[in-house]
Amino acid sequence: MNVYAIVLAAGKGTRMKSERPKVVHEVLYKPMINHVCDELKKIGADKTIVVVGHKAEEVKALLDDDVETVMQTEQLGTGHAVLMAKDLLKDKEGITLVLCGDAPLIRAETLEGMIKAHKESGNMATIMSADCDVSTHYGRIIKTNGQVTGICEFKDLKEDQMDITEMNTGEYCFDNQALFDALSKVSNNNAQNEYYLTDVIGIMNDEGKKVDTYKIDDFDEVGGVNDRVALEESTKYLQNRINTHWLVEGVSIIDKSTTYIGRDVVIGNDTVIEPGTIIRGHSKIGKDCHIGPYCVLDDVDIPDHTVVDAYSKR
């Protein structure tokens, strides 16, 4: 079964207070949009479509040649953004992921888990969800007898819904044709005059199509980056995740808190990395090397058993 992906990346991101599009800002030396697209590449997505808008050329310049783009000239909601991909996908059979371009911590393993659950359950729509504190201002998943009947925004929760902890993360998996069929029925009859992707869930439920959730353990993996505070927090989160991975794989990192290793770096076991070191790009560090302290290595290839002296930049 083919897997397609639509990545929403048209917004300006006003809270970033930047002249640049939000999704081009970097988390651990890599633009947010590239984090998402590269994870889709890892799962073997057959087609990835990025919806661009604000300063589209800056976003498109970062994308690989095999990533297609569509333009959302007017910002008329998430449902409208997905519709921009209709001409490229409407006649195709398979599964379509709809992902946020400002969620750079998403992992290929999580996407694969959602796809597997979607297929095995025979869903027409699967919503990635996570449990949260009841005071968290995210949309809540409304269920009846195991079927998702809708997504209710926090401000619209009724008294008997205030204790719902399962929230919508904004990441979805759909039967492709069911998605575009439902989108054709979404209206903009709301206060913002926008077309909401979440309305698709209610439409599918009304039509008797199976809708369920795929609950993940850690909301931080899919939380959107809306300002510079969240950008820094995401960098620290990813730094810790990557450094922990390499420690488990047999790399000695003397000080995890001051060592920064990019997501695409490869390191051999028995290598020692001293404090203050930055390794980024598609660097490859061999086995039994000694790096640093305070080295900056960018797109390098270091052979096995190499010592890279302190304060080195390559």
C-alpha cells in the first residue's frame, strides 16, 4: 500500500518574531522542515508534498528534489491547506499522512507505528494523540464506544468533557480517497471563516467510517514550535535524545549537557567525545576516536583511531 505525506508549512509564525518562515528555523543545526521530511524519507514515503505559503521560495530552497510543493496563497485553515494537494493525490489509492512542518522532533518509528495501527484496525482516519494535564489548551478527542466522534477545541469543552485527558497532537493518517471526499464537505461556517481539517473527523464519523486514535507516550515529540522559547527547548530535547542514543551505542560522551551532535551524524563505538564539542551535518566519526574538547566538526569523515585535537574546526 502506497504511503503519501502532506506537510503543512505555509504559515508565517508571527510569535517567532522573524522575517523568515517559521519552518526554516533550525533545531540542532537543521531546519524544522528538513527534520520532518527526512523522517518521511526513512519510512519510505512514496510521495511527500510540502504546502508552502509565506516566503515560499525560502522553504523550497531547503527541500530535496524528490519533495514536491504546492502553494497556499491565502491562509484559510488547515483543511484548506490540505486541499492544495488535491490535484496531486485525489485519484490515488493508499494512505496519506498529514503532518505539521513545525514538529521537528517526530520520529520515523512513531510514524511507522501509526501507519501499522491504521492498517491493522481498518481505519479510515487515525489521529495521533497523547494524554495531557486537563488544564492543557489543546483539542480533546471525543469518543463513544471506542469510535472517535470528533475533536473539541479546549475553549469549546462542555462541563462533562473537562476531565478528558486525551488530546489531538495535530498529526494524522487517512485513507487517501476518504480524506479528500470528506474535505469536499468541510465548510468555513465558523468565527474564523476557515476550513478546519478536524471537521473531517466528524464528517467521517457521521458517514459510519471507522476513526480511531494512535496514542503516543510523549507529547514533546510532536509539540509544535511556535516561538524562540520552544525552539530552544526542542533543541535541548533532541540533544538529550541523540546523546543518550550514542551513549547506549558505546560512545563515551564526557558531558552530555555541553555536547551537540546532529541528527544525521554517525559515530563508531569506543569513540570519546570531550565537552564543548559540536558535530553536525552528515559527519561520520569512526571507531575508537578521541574528539575535542571544544571541536566543531561539520560534514567531516574521520577515520577509525583518529585523535582530533582540542579547539579544532573542520
